[in-house]
Amino acid sequence: MARILRSTLAVVAACSLAIGLAPGAASAAPASTIGGNGAGDPYFPLQGNTGYDVKHYWINLRYAPHRHQALSGDVRIRAKAHHALSRFNLDLRSAMTVHRVLINGRSARFAQPDKHELVIRPRKLLAGGKVFWAHISYSGHGRTVYDPDGSPDGWIPTNDGAFVANEPQGTPSWYPVNDTPRDKAKYSVSVNVPRGLAAISNGALVGHSRHGKRALWKWQMRQPISRR
């Protein structure tokens, strides 16, 4: 949680960017090749996923605060499969609509069957013990998530921007993630905002440039952390 200054968009880390298939999907593969849709948290059983370990997230976000907190994102993920995978999940809330998924550069089938899950079926079985790449394009509107005790979480609008409270369940409100503290990863984050706003993140500031009426802020976390 971070204090927000005037004309500032804060994308911050409290260290910690759905089960059906697209039309025409084949019948389910053997359970041994399907990643689980929960990491075993007793309080939030559907958070996190099994079957893989994320190594690095590259998050590219475009933010338009005056269009009802509009977001569009393009996220690349480098991960290692724990075992052969014909299907796996990421956590992403339904306020974000996925438009395209690529696995190792090839289009993959996907679905968002409920408010929390993105289900991905690669065209080719992912080999166990091997690194794979996922590329997800999506858009939607930043939405606040309320914890069981009523406290706000996730994407929280302010008078002049927004900030993010990622713990314990806010991260999937703005990008697809393996939402469990067990899966630590490195992060590279680029946020495109209206000129006059600042995008603030964990890590080191590695770039800031202006392009007409927009500005681009780039941050990098070189040490693995649990969720941004």
C-alpha cells in the first residue's frame, strides 16, 4: 500500500497485469496433464495455480483514468512446466477481457468461465521440465475487490489516478498472474499514462519518456518477488 501524491498513478506491490474452453475445444485431456486451479490456500482456495513456475513477467499497460479507469494490457510470461501440460490456468478477474493468447508464439484456445480464472489450452502439449512462453492481450476497466473483512483491495481509483493493493487478492484485477506467494518471479513493467501522471512501481526506474500527450514509465524488479 502506498500514499498517492497529486497527479500520480501508483502501480505498487504489496509483495506477495476462468473452467470452460473456447467453442470447438476437444474433450478434456488426462488429469495428469492439467494444471490445478488453486494453490492450496485455505482462505482463498482458487488463488494461484499449479503445474508451472513463472520466472519473469513483462507487463505493458496503457491507462486512461477518464474513461472509467480503462486499461489495456499486453503481458508476456516466461515459465517452466513442472510436468507435461495440456491445460493450465492463470488468475485474472472478469473485469478484464482476454482477446488473444499465444503459447510459444502459436495461438492457443482459452476461456474465462468465471470471475477469477483464465483457462489456457496450448495447441501442443507443453513438455515437463521445459520453459515455455505465454503472451496474453486483454482490456477492461480497473475494479476494486473487497476482502472478506470489507477492506478494499485490487485496483483502487483516486481523484487523479489510481493505486493498487495487491495483497491478499488484488493482483488479478489488473494483469494475469499465478496469484500465490509460493511462485516468486522477476518483473519488468511499462505503464503508458496521460502526460502529467506518474506511474510508480516496485523495483528500479529504468525509463521515462514523453510522447505527445502521453508518457511512458518503465520499472524493473531484478529480484524474484511474490506478486506485484
